[in-house]
Amino acid sequence: MLHKPAVELIKATTVLWFNDVLAREFACDEWGNLMRLGRNLLALALITLLGPVGSYPQTATPQGPVDSAKPFLGRWDLTLKTPDREYPSWLEITQEQGQLKARMVGRWGHARMLPKAELRNGQLTFVSPKEEEGRKDSDMVFVGTLSGQFLVGTTSGPDGTVWTWRGERAPLLHRAQAPQWGKPIELFNGKDLSEWKVSDPGAAASWKIENGTLVSPGRGPDLLTAASFEDFKLHLEFNCAPKANSGVYLRGRYELQIEDDPEPEGPSQRTGGIYGFLAPSPEAPRRPGEWQSYDITLLGRMVTVSLNGATIIDNQEIPGITGGALNSHEGLPAPIYLQGSEDGHVAFRNIVITPAQGR
């Protein structure tokens, strides 16, 4: 069967040839009507012989990557199940010029682009480099498929044990209207930890109360509020010792960084940043050993952060959980938690939260 371009070419070439012959043989005006009649008859004969152009079968257009990838695109809250525990994780799948792109937050660390993401026969494969996963053997290869509204799959541990994982669509967390604020709640009274609990009660290092301040242990457990919160305003003051590192986890999932690292990381991993996602602007100057203050408003995914009275993040969206999150269930209320697992000591005081009412 001839395809449309070939048919059109045959028609055009034949008509031109026929017109040229008629022009040469019958150059007189009296033959003009005959020329037009001959051209029309030839065109009619071609159409009859070859059939209407539209009736010719067209080359099938294969299903493009846009169509096949669409159900996988977007943000996913992942839970990775290992033999010892569950780990929260996060994945974002996008597409640029037909190519899949993947950004991931693993069991720890910050959001990063992955070197490989592909979709074949309904199976999604993405790879997290071994350096990011604290492994020496090989990269972590994740393979998954859609199961209803969920993304489910497997990977393997360092010893070859199969680990399973499950992803659910990350909620949008849009707020239709401004909140009504409740009464401020003092989370630390300067005397005891009655409003808090530690992540590991059996840890050797422990949080201390010194001169009315709350001091992180350094390489010890994290400290969580006994109550859970959804939308809120939070005020706290902190004093970061030289070369120390800590953080405030908003809703237990989004780390607002506190640090004086000897080897600073990128802008979003510095003091004032939502770790790996949002960088402070302007960048916060380092002030180890001095008291500073955070004022934070979190509404859904939208966060505003002021450091020492100056706004450094202004109503920006937090795309997903950060490394060290309590879990990946972003739609649920969760505690505030203070990080105690990093190096050095960071002190806190005047910790007050104002919850949004009706949430």
C-alpha cells in the first residue's frame, strides 16, 4: 500500500507532466478548455486508481512515553520495609523531553537527582548510588509497578535480602482559607521534660536541662513533643556551639537546619534552610555561641521562616519529607522534634507553639 506522501507526489508529478505536454502540443488558446478538461480527467483517473488519500492506512504511531509514564509522574511518599524497621522515603518522577527524571530522599540525607530512571512495559526502575546509601557493595536498584493507586516494589539490602517498599501519592495539603489561631502553648518550662519524650530512652547520651535551657546530647537520641500538631506558628531560641549540628523537624518531617559545620554543605543545608529543599535568602551569617531565634509558620506545605526577626523563607512550598523524618505520612499531624543525633551541643529555650484551630 502507498502512503499519503507517495500518493500526493504521484498526483503532483503526473499533473505537471500532463500540463506540459498539452502546452507543447496545443499552444493555441482554442485548446485551453481541452487542457483543463484533460487535467481534471487525469486527476479523476488517479483518484479512482489509487483510492482516496484518506483511505490509505497510516503508519501506526507507537504509544509515546508521555502516555505510558503519566500514571507514574508526580510525588510519592514511600515506606521502605527492612528486616529491622521501616524507613520513610520520598520520590518525585518528572518528564523532560520524553526522558524520565527522578528526585529522591532516601533513608537519610537530602533530596537528590538520581542517575537513572526508566519505564519499560509498565515497570519503573530507578537507581540510588551506593555512596548516598552508605553501601560499599553496589548501588540500590528499585523496581516497582502500579497497584491500584499505589506504587509498590522491591530493592535489596547489602546482604542481598529483599526489601519491599510502597508509595502513596503525596497529598497536596492545600489550605483554602487563612487559619484561626488558638492559644499559645509553652512546650518547655525550663525545669523538666514533661511535654517531651526521647526517641531512644535507653541511649547512653541524654538531653540535659542547664540554667533553664534544653541542651542536646550530641550523637544521642532525638527529642519529640508528646503532642502532635498539624498547622502552627512556632517560636524558639537556639544557641549552636562551634562545629555543632542540630535541627527542628516541623510536623516531624521537615527539618529546619541549625548548624556550624566545619565543612559547610550547600545553601539549603545551612542554618535557615529546609534541609535539601529550600535555601534561606539572604543566606544566614554564622553566629556560633550566640542566642538566635526562629519564628516559623507552617500551613499545609507552605512555610515561612524568620531568623532573628528577618524573613529568610517567605511562604514557600516544601516539596516533601527531608532525611530523618519520623515517617512519610505527610497528611497526618505529628510531633515537633529536636535533633540530637548529630555532633556537638545545641541549646534551646523559649519554645512556644500556637496551633491553628480546626485542624
